[in-house]
Amino acid sequence: MKESAPSSGEPNRDAQEDVALMLRVKTGDQEAFAQLVERHQHSVVGTVAKMLAGDADAEDISQMVFLRVWKSAPRYEPTAKFTTWLMTITRNLVFNEMRRRQRARFVPIDGGETDDGPPLQFEDTESAQPGEELLKAEMQGAIDAAIASLPENQRMAIVLRRFENMPYEEIARVLHTSVPAVKSILFRARADLKEKLKQYLA
């Protein structure tokens, strides 16, 4: 069961600190930039890795993301949350990389139930016996192929929503679309995955 969100206002305070740091970066403050990288590198690396399913690529592209942040800092204006701006840069670089690949691989979805709809539920494979390893490998391949076949926007929306817990409004900004469109994108992605993976669903 999901725990209730804390009422301390911590997320909002974090957002304000991000903007304050970025405004310092805008003046060339390298210490502030290092703090931003430390605060957000895990999230960026994780998002890139889930989009491209490659740890080495994730590290390289994440470095490119933060390099772009540094180079773009003089033009930065706090018109949106810093994380939204950061994930927009991440999206652009990831999509460019995906377009250079004929077939991108992707990690399977997990996570609890959200208002996007019930989660995809798969058979428990943690206690698989030796004779079940082949089926487990087949299922994993099917999941990877199904997610890799999703259009770019659907794949990114799922990653941001289910792994980064990003609100619809922020996802809409990252994808340059509306909140209703984001909900529609997520609905279509889940429906497509369920159809492709129906033989493996619990």
C-alpha cells in the first residue's frame, strides 16, 4: 500500500532550493552546479537507463544532460519547476538517441497502483525452479520487446509517471502537450502493453 505523502511541504521546499541553485548556476557558480548534479543525477541516470536499457549509455547521456544544463544556464528562467526543465532536456537527448537506434530496449514496468489504472501484474518469478528459467527468459524478452515497441511519448510518459512519480502537469510540460493528452497517452500505452503481454499477465 502506498504511504501518504508527507505534509511538511518538503517537495515544495526542494523545488525552491533547486531554483535558487539554478539561479546561482546562471551566474557561473560551479559549486551550485555541483550541488544540482548531486541532487538530481540519480533521477536522470535512472530515467535514461529505463528509456534505453543500458547502464553505460545512461551514464554518458546523463553527463550530456548536465552539460546541456550548464551551457543553457545563461538563458534559464524559473517559469517552471527545475525538475520539469531538467526532464525536458533529458527527453530531448534521449529521443535523439532513440532515433539513432533501430530498436531500443527497455526495462519492464513495475510499481503500485496509481490513478492511471491498475498496475500490470506478472507471475512471481523470484522462486522460479530450474525448469522455469526458459519461460522466465521468454517472458522477459516479451516484456522488453513490448515496451520497446511503444512510441517515444508513451515510453517517456510511463517512465516519468511510474518511476519518477511526476505529476500530469509536469509530464505535459516535458512532452509539450496537455494534461488530458498525457492521460490519453498513458491509457493507450497500458492498453497496448496488456494486449501484447496478455499471455504473461497474472
